[in-house]
Amino acid sequence: MPRTAVVLSGGEGIRLRPITADLPKGLVKVSGKPLLRWVVEWLKANKISNIVVGVAYLKEHMIDFFGDGAPFGVNIQYSVHSVRGGTGEGFRLATSRYVDDETFFALNGDQITDLKLKSLLTKHRRSGALSTIAVVHPRLPFGLVKVDQRDYCRGFVEKPVLKNVNISTGIYVFEHEIVEHLPRIGDVERTTFPSYQRRVR
């Protein structure tokens, strides 16, 4: 089981303005706890002890809060990247600077989840892929109306799970080789993954 995860938490959090005008998104509180703290504690529960945090926007606040990770039972290192560099630059710099493991976890640091990383790793190793993306089926926030050919209502389906739709969780398993395919500027979702679709699953 890999013990390392790269977590990107350097974005400006524009959609959370004005909260993030002077606070990085990772320190915005959710249920009384900073968002990135939820992520760090989840990683620790999944036996991840080495965490590389990619920081950019208001990075000093992040570093001051989490320090070396000891108060949270993990080891944290920081990789500084630019805001405009996107996830490609963030993952590329963090991986090339601090990751020695052939296989490691990588994620955007803005989700709260109970995903079991061991299960994701098992699927990744069976696939032989360069990267594995954890996906979920979203639940529609509305009720659906069933109609017949004459447009008569024949029933309701309350907030169904859309089984035919896959949503990225922003949680990945990477092989270290992926660093060769990460852009200098840009997001992996729009650059690396589409370009290497035969190898990235």
C-alpha cells in the first residue's frame, strides 16, 4: 500500500468569494473544521503518512496552520506552484520534487469523502493503467416525472442516482511515470487524460 499522497490546495477559491478573499480554500471551515483538515484526517485513516501539499494562493496561511503535519499524525511537505499553472503544474512539481514511490495517490484537496483508498488501489493494479480515476454516480437533486407517449403522468422517481453518468471525484492513483506527461501549464483533466486516454483509466 503506498504511503504517499499529493494533495493540491493552491487555487483561489473564486466561487467561494468573498470568504476566500483573505483565506485559502483549504482553510474554509466545513462543520467547524478546515476543509483540508478533513482531507488530511481521511488520508491518515487510509494509512497515508506522507502528504505533499501543493500550495499557491495565500500559501503562508496553509503552511502556518498545518506545519510539518505532526499535530495531525502525518508528515507534510509543501510544493509551491503558481495559481495559473493549474493541476498539471501542481502535480508535476510536487511529484518531481518529493515523490519517490512508483505508485502514489493524487487528489484535489477540496472534497470530503469516505472512499477506501485500498479498494481504488486494487482496481488500479488490476487495470495496469498509468492512472486510475475514482468516479461516482451523482444523485439528481430533483424528482423525475414518468410520462407515457401521450404525456400523461405515470409516476414519480424521487431524486434518482444517475447510473449512466460518471463524475470525477478528483481522486487518482498515479504511476510515477505520469510526470512525463503532465503539462507545464494547464489542468490534467483537459490535457493529460484526453491525450493518453488509452493508458489512463
